Amino acid sequence: MASIIQRNGVWQARIRRRGYPAESRSFSNRADAEKWARAREAEMDRGLYLPRAASESVTLADLADAWEAAVMPQKRAKTHFRTCLGRIRAAKALGFGERAIATITSIEAAAFRDELLRDGLSPSTVRKVLFFAASLIDYGIENMGLVLASNPFRMISRPSEPRHRERRLEGDEEARLREAIGKTRQAAQLAALFTLALETGARLGELLALRWDEIDLARQVMILRGREVDGKRQLKNADPYRYAPLSPTAVAALRTLPRPINGGRVFSAWKRSDSFTKQWQRVCATAGIEDLRFHDLRHEFASRMAPRVEMHVLMKLLGHKTPAMVARYYNQTADDVAALARRLYGSL
């Protein structure tokens, strides 16, 4: 049986029951104290009791600050996580800094989703922010003693996943791109970079970080270690490195480049991906090509390589953890299917 006492003008309800942690809570009037005590004891009687002390005292601001201090330093894509935290902190629907975690329901989570969409964020971006919000609550459950009946951000529907890009080189686009590349000031490096992207499927950031001591032309192998983040190089999937075979075309492209005695980066003309992207856009404009991102060359490589190697090999070449990810990059054209038909059934 709960005890209700008045102290310093405040009514305090205390519950002590064997097998459960002692609980107490203060109210401005006796009726509210009695109502809370009856509800908590009813949960104990029905086996539905959850210790909510931490959930009712920790705010979303407390949780975000704790995560940022403990987890953020270990993250690679800090800009992404800072953006997500900023969205949560600015959300009117979540009452950031004021609402205890226990008071945030799926109603507030859905309102947050709708707020993001009204702000003009793409469905893909909204999905990422909601996934982060759910992970934030999970962190509190695992590390801060939060006890919730459910994670409110996992109880709501998310905007539909946009269609994956299926852009590939068409017609004479490769030839037109090479012609446009030849007119640039960095023609030699850009031509080799373009070739390596097509021949290895490496990401732009991986290629821009590539160093001469990571290439063995005699053995036709290069090691991709990714760009440096917080003093440590790693790939997007957090692996320390992966090997990539070099085709004769890729080897020939690399041999066109001067190799400094002291080594260094292979593609030193660009410091970062964003500076290169602007030049890539100019090259595409010169070639009269629309809606072609440099990353689409990774799709091109995967689609050309898929009929030639087994799935587990292609996963290694692309640096993917699951076949589902590889499937997103394998985009067949009508010509691909026609070639497959001839190989399977012969010509008519």
C-alpha cells in the first residue's frame, strides 16, 4: 500500500513493495499523488510494471548531449550526425530540452516526421533522421537506464524509399566524356581517374586518397584504404582496407602518370571530393551529358562485372557487406539482357 505524506507544502507518494524498487514522486495536491500511486500499484498487480525513474527524469536534451559526448568522437561521418542532432534539437514537435523521454510517444514522433517533410527535406533524408532518432533512444535504453514500453521512433511509418539510381553510360557518352576530359587542365590525372573508376568500381573518395605505395603494377593490385578521418584512414564500411585488381586498361592508365620519387597521393590535383565534383559537372556540361554523377561509374563497373564473377567476389570488389547492396548497383540494360539471351540460347 502506498503512503501519501505532505512535506513543505508538497504531497509525496511512496511505494514500497517486495520484489520492486522503491518509488516516490511529488505532486502539488493529494489527489494527483493518490492517482499516480494507484496506477503504479495496478501495473505491479498486472505484471506490467516498468521502472520509469530514469525515463521520467532524462530529457531528450540530456540524451543528445550524452550521445554526442560518448559516441560522436567514434563516428566517421560527423557532419551527418551533427545535422541529425541539429534537426532533433530544433524540432518543435519534440519539445527539445523540456520533454522527458517517457513523455515522447509515437504521436510526437509522427509530428516530427511531418515537420521535417514540411521543411522540404527529401524522403531519403527524413528516413535517415528518423533512423538516427530511433538509434538515439536505443542508446539511452542500453546505456542510461531508460525503460520504455517501445521506441516511439520505431512505431511510426517512414517516407517511402526513393528509387535507387540506375544511371549508366549510354551510347557514345564514354567517348564524349574522354574528349571533354582531354580539354581540361588536369587532363592526364582526370583521364586516369575516370578509367580507374570504370575499371575498379572504387569510390571517388577512395581514389582521391590513393597513394603510390598502395599500388603494385607488376602484380596488378592496389590497396584501397579510404580517406583519413580523425587521423585514421578507413573505408566507408569501416573496414581498414580492401584489395582491388587492376585490369590491363587500369595499369596502362596509371603508367601515363608521373610517379614522384617521394610517392604521395596519385591524384593530387584535387584535395577533396567536393572540389572534384565541380570539375566533373563542368566536364559533363562540355560533353553535353545530363544527370551523370561520378558515383554512377560505380554502377557501370558493377553492371559490367556482374555477369563475369560470382556474387561473393563482386561484394568484395565493391566493398559491400550484403548481396542486397550489390543488387542496387547491378543495373541491366536491354543490351545486357540480349547478350545474356545469346549466351544462354544462342542466336536465332
